[in-house]
Amino acid sequence: MIKEACVGDFRMAVHAIKHGANRLELNADLAQGGITPSVGVIQKTITFAHQYQIPVVVMVRPRGGNFIYSEAEIEIMRIDAQTIAQLGADGIAIGILTSHRQLQTEQLLYVTHDLPLELVFHMAFDEITDQKSALKWLAKHNFQRILTHGGPLNQPLNIKHLQELIAQAPQQIQILPGGGITKSNVSDILRVLAVDQAHGTKII
């Protein structure tokens, strides 16, 4: 079982690893849903985590709010992603949408092109209207995982829709359930979904 702890700073990262996290998603400002952390936090967290062979996935998101970004914001994301790769991270979590709630494929390719990193599409996925097509596109373009709640975050984890996504997903992409998963319910949720990994701020 892989318990991916969503952490908002270096101190949280240390705590998560010491209490059994198998992977980290590193953010700043979790109150905004997570944004890109500082270079110092990224570097220090990677150095510490890699001592314990714990992979670090870093959030690439220039601000809170929606997932529709300006050209300047996309350029910021590209620069941040390149820096994160240079710092030795294992992956990035990213999500970019159009105003019609579809993948913004051109911008996603621009930001992620040639990055030597695992690519994770974060919970922006839950806002996409045509998720079946999105699954196929993300799998084709080297995304390893999709982090999803199966529906709006202000509602309980949507087990039924998660099961549908797992059944629809191409073989080369993983569905990572998250949101509302805690150390007390993670085992039951993974058993019901028949997956081996989960994500959360309270998963350990």
C-alpha cells in the first residue's frame, strides 16, 4: 500500500515520513488547495525524503482558484517545472483546463515537454466534463497518475465513479483516489476500489 501524504511545508513532510508516508505531494498554502512551494522548501524536502527512499511529487500551480491560466502563468509553470526537475524531484502534479472544462492540451504539452519526471494530473480532473477522452489523452502523453475524488471535493468520496474511472483507464495510467481519505478509512477504501495507493492530508 502506498500512502501519499499531501503536505504543505517542510515540517509536515518530516512528520509524514516519520509516521509512515510512502510518497509525498509537496505544496505550499494548502488552504488554497495547494500551490507551488519555494525553491528552498522543495530542495530541503527532497534531500530529507530521499534519505529514506521516499519519492517527492511537487505541485506546479501558480495560484489558488480555477485552473484556467494566462500565458504569463503558463510560462511561470514551465519555469517552475524545469526548476523542480533540476532540484531532483521525482514528479510534478499539474492541472490545466480550458474555459469549457476540458484539458488544455497545448499548454499541458508546453509545460511538461521533455521533463524527466513522473507526471500526475491533479484534482482539476474532477472538473472535466469528458473524462473518458481525458483519460486516453493523459495516458498517451506520459502521465503516470490521475489524482481524483470522483466528484466535487465538498461531497463524500464518490466510490461508484472512482470504480468507473478505474475500469475505463488505459493500462498505462493509474487512478489515485484522494480527498477525505484518512488513516482510519484508507484500508477499507483501497480494498473496495482494488487499488494499492491513496492520497490525503490525514492519511498517516
